[in-house]
Amino acid sequence: MERIAGLHGHHWMRGLFDEVNDKYLKPYLVKSKARRNMDKSNLVRTANKLAAKDAAAFANSLEVWYEGGQTRHSNSQARYVA
């Protein structure tokens, strides 16, 4: 859609880097056996768990904020409830 409209979204540079990384850099810099095992590594699993935990905490803070009946302008700082 961006290419049709001729406009770029907020994360177009990240998408462009991911394309270049997957297409050119990764095949030359990482062994094929290691590429197959990349998603199975402990680091990737831990990062995914932390991202899910952060998303849950943010969703919880939004729920608390919404139930409190606050408006966007009533609280100048975002607070996360853990």
C-alpha cells in the first residue's frame, strides 16, 4: 500500500532493514545450520517472554486507567501497574 501511495509509514526503515538483512546479510554472515536454530535459542525465547510480559503489564495499566475514568489529559505521566 505504501508503494502504491508513494508515502512511507512510521516503521518503513525497519522494514527495509529487515528485508536487506534477510535477503543479503544473513545468508552471507550466518551459517545455514545456525540460521535454522536461531529461533530455538534461549535468548530468543527469553526476549519473547519479556515482550509478552511487558505487553500484559501495559494492557493491565490501560485497564486500570480506563476503569478509573481518567481522560488522556488528567494524568501527565503514564504509570504502569505491575
